[in-house]
Amino acid sequence: MNETTSTGDIKKDLISLFRQNTGILESGSGQVLNRYREQAFHDFDRLGIPTTRTEAYRYTPLEKYLQGNYDVELNANPFEINLKQVFKCDIPEMDTHVVLVLNGFFYSLSQAEPLPAGVVVCGLNEASVKFPKLFHDHYARYADTSADGLVALNTLFAQDGVFIYVPADTLVYKPIQIINLSHSFKNLRITRRNLVVAEENSQVNIVMCDHTLCNQQYLTNSLTEVVTGKSAVVDYNRMQNENTQSIHINNLFVHQEEYSRFTGNSISLHGGLIRNNFYATLAGPYSETNLYGLFLCDDKQHVANYVLVNHAAPHCTSNQLFKGILDDNATGSFNGKILVQKDAQKTLAYQKNNNILLSSTARMNTKPHLEIYADDVKCSHGATVGQLDMDAMFYLRSRGIGEKEARHLLMYAFANDIVGKISIPILKDRIIELVDKRLRGELSRCNNCDIRCG
Amino acid sequence: MLQIKDLHVSISGKEILKGINLNVKAGEVHAIMGPNGSGKSTLAAALAGREIFEITQGSVTYMGENLLDMNPENRARKGLFLGFQYPVEIPGVSIVNFMKTAINEHRKFKGLEPISASDFLKMMRDKKELVGLTTNLANRSVNEGFSGGEKKRNEIFQMAMLEPLLAILDETDSGLDIDALKTVANGVNMLRRTDNATIIITHYQRLLEYIVPDYVHVLYKGRIVKSSGKELALELEEKGYDWIKDEA
């Protein structure tokens, strides 16, 4: 465990942290992970932490949140207690392969049934040694360190996370559930790196949940690269439920080959600051990307979703739908871009962001935009920020439904647009329940978790 | 049942109703007619408790209580029902959930337990039949994607479900073809009892051929300028509203 001494200059602190610990980092990591550190170092040194002067981060004042002292774990900490006893997912009937990740390090895998032949689910570091060819082909190939300081920072400190490999023509029938847990006795800086490779004509459903097990402050920089091979189908359901002091920066890079389909559904229930960056590149024709997101925030929480869908091939389809409900002094932002390249003819690309402000002090910034270089495409974008529909409120109340219940019905209906798209029925029911509780102002922590986070 | 005395109602500072007087007793059907913009819908919405309408003067007593002191939900729970001229579409709220919530809020108000799932389904089925609503309501959001006729039938269906004491039907007939009009009227007639009352707000006499009113009132420029028996409706149909305007 190393402590960072804060000098007030985050970039300087991180650079010196890296310099002091390069040896430890590199000796504990596979060669492929180390190969990208030098470039990442230069990029981070040049870019630093994005400020509000960076267009993509204009409405997310990161500097304000990133101050403070955090410990860093440079080795997987052998944990004294049995994590499986401390944490039990409360949807046991979901029947998934469960991967536990502790403070960014792979901890365990429990298979619901033997994984199909050839499927690999293990720690990223372990995989980088075992599968050099796959890592050579895919690791850090999609997450461009030269464009975003936080991507560079993740690559700089990346040591572990989860690796999933689904070989061609293979269907992983049960979902793979990755549960990211944060547990420590001090504030902690966590770096997590995942790689998912779904080869031609394969299919996999990934559920990723974030939980904090302690009431410490966690600063997580998480990055996932997903390669969706030709005709592959990947579902990625994300549940963010962390304590209100935690800061979570989450990057997702999806690379899609022809005829593939990727569906991402992110539900942000709880967290101090959540920043989600989604990058999808439709590299092969006839591929499809669906990105959905719902965030519910109150108090002083901040949730920001940034999306860049890059149509690089013709005949592709993309859908973006992000919805937010903000109360109290919560702030949120949506910054979504559809980029249609010159040769990406016959593109269908849609983007929508709807938000409800429940208080006069909540704020939402939204910026949907299109950049189109092809001439035969169909694209749309739009955003709304408003209050609950007063006509609908009156209609419900005129039938005897109390004001509070009427508000709840309307908020729930608003949120259900996203939740309804979750592809695993049991997970959907559970999330419906969580969203319902969250909207009623009840704690949304999972029932079986003993820690009162949030 | 309902006594309206010298009711003045404004919206954004503009006075719409300028002293309405009306008495409705249990068992009666009143028709309120009048040209466009005379204040008919304002009266309906103000009685239901729509907050954008400001009551500047007058009183409304409903079942011996001051109606104007109650919020919209309590008015409804005490048996007041407004059939909307333009029923609101509420995407994402299923009709089943909506009606179940409403029924249970009414029951809670009366100190009753929530309705059982099987009783509720049976009730839905019976009332749908009563009002001739053939739309399959399962998995449908409130009024979303409904045709004009379906929306109006859905209003009468909700009325049948909630069994109000005083129903105010705001232009329920507008936009209905003759068959739909008959079913809607039939539903209203079936729900008529000696202990409830209906106020029908309409522009045309047509609906009154099927729901026979005890009284017809003509509202013009925010005042009731003429009240009479059902024959007044026929006279209005024949002569239009101009003679009333002249008289007023």
C-alpha cells in the first residue's frame, strides 16, 4: 500500500507516484500491459486531468472532485476475510457466472455451470501472460491514450481487472456477472482494466455491478475494451450503486465488426460523481449499437454521460437513449455525438436525451450533436429538460391518486423506458424494484448487503 | 349535493367565470351548453380542482363540505369525477396499474384493504363490458395511441370503475361517431342511480337525445344566462346560440 502525498497538483502527484513505483508496477504485470505504459506516460504528461476547458468535460468539474489524499494498492492485497461471505449478490436466482473483483484486482470466479469449451474468464494480468497473441491484437488497441488524459492514466497504472474471451461460434448461455467491490480502511485510488473479446458469431451477456463495501472515499478509474467480432452479439448491463463519496470514472470502448450487435444499458443509481464515457466504433457494415442509460441523482451527486458513436462503415444502425431524473442540488450532463464518416452511407443513427428536474436547484446540461460526412444517411438527435408533466399530474390526481403517488407513477414511467430494455428478465425485475425504491427516496442498496452505503 | 354560489374564476389574471350559480341534487342530470369560449371547460376544471384556475370569489359546497378547500385527489375520493375533454396520454403508466392505484387510494380513504388481484380483474372485465370498451387494455399505457373514441370510452370506463357520486363530463361527445356516442350514453345511463348526479357539458344537443337531462343551462361569457327543462336543448339546436346572445 502506498500513500500519495497531495501537493495540490494532481498531475504532478500522479506522475511522481508512477515514477516511484514503476518497478513494482512492472514486475507485477505481464509484458503486454507494460508495453503501453511509456506511451501512456507521455500522453498523460501532455494531457493531464481534463478540465472544464476540455470540451468533452465542460460540465464535469473533475478537478473539484479529484483533490484529496488517496492510498493506492500496487499489489493485489491478500484479503483477510472471505469476500464471498461479506458480499452476496441479492439476486441469487439470476443464476450467473460470478466474478468478484476487489479494489480492481480479480478475486474469484464461481461458475454457474461449466463454461463452454474455450471460453476464458480470468484476471486480466493472468490472461496477458497466457494469451499474448490476443493481447497483442486487442489490448489498448481501441482505448486511445492520446485523446483523453484519463484513458492514458488508466493505461499507465493498469494492472488487473477481468478478461473474457468467447471463441467463435460459441454461446455463453448464462450471463457473466462481474461484481466490482471496493473495500479498504482508507480512501483508495482504484485502477481497473477489462478486456472482452467476443469472436465471430459468438454471444455473451455481461452484467457489471459496482458496489462499495465501506464508507471510504473511492476514486475509481475503470476502463473496458470490448471487441465484437463478425456477427457476434454482446449485451452489457451496467449497474452503478456506490456510496455518495465515491468518484467513478468509467470508460467503455466498443469495437464492432460487420453484422455484430452491441447493446449497453447503464443504470446509475448511486454515487458521488459518476462519469461514463462510451465510445463505440461501427467498423464493419451492417453492425448495430444500442446505448441506453438511466441516472437518478439527488443531494449533491453528479452524473455525466459522454457518448461518441463512430459510424465508420456503411449500413450500420445506432440508437442512443439516455434519461435522467435530478433532485435537490444534483447536477448532470449528457454530451453525445454521432460521427458519420464519409463512406458510412445508409447509416441510421438516433440519439435522444430526456431529463426531469424535480427541484429548482438541480441542473442538467445536455449537448446532443451530429457530425455527418456522408450524404445518404438518416440521423436524428434531440434533448429535453423539463419538469413532470402537469397535465398528467392533474389527470392522475383527478382520479383520487395522491400527489406523491402521482409523482412517483410519472417518474417511474419515465425511467421504465430504459429499465424495460434490460435483456435479462430477473435482472430487469430487480432493477425495476431498485429504481422504484430509489424514486421513493428509500435506500437502494442491495438487500443482502450489510454495509449501509450511500 | 352541489351548490355553486356566485363563482368567479380567473386564469392568469383574466376572469373567465363571472358569477356562476348552480344547484345540483342527487338523482339529477344537468346539461350545460354554450358557445365556444363561454367558460364551460373552466367550470369543469375548477370544480375538479385544477390549480391553474384561481377562484377569486364565491363558494362551492359539495356534500355539505367546502369543495374549494379540498385538493383534487380528495375531491375524487369523495366521489367527484371529471371526464376530460382531452384525456391526457401518459406513456409508461399502464392502465391496469393506474386504475389499480386509483381504486386502492379510494379504498384506503374509506378505510378498506387494497382490492385483491382477482377481484380487480373481474371488476375491470365487468366495467369494460358495461361501457362497451373493446380495447385490450393489458400492456397499454394510459390513453397512449388511443383513437379519439377510445379515449372517451376510456373516460366512461374509469367513471364506471370509480362509481362517482357527481360526474362532470366535459364534452364527452365531441369527436364521437354515432355508435360510440350511443355506447357512451348507454354507459352513463347504466351508471345512473338515485344517489348520484351528472353534469354534462356539451356544445351540441346530440348527446342529450340519449342522456335525457332534467335541466339545461346556457353558459355565455362566464354567466349562466338561461336555465330551463330539456326542451331548451332542442330550441338551441334549432336556432343556434345567437338569440341567447341577443337576450343576454
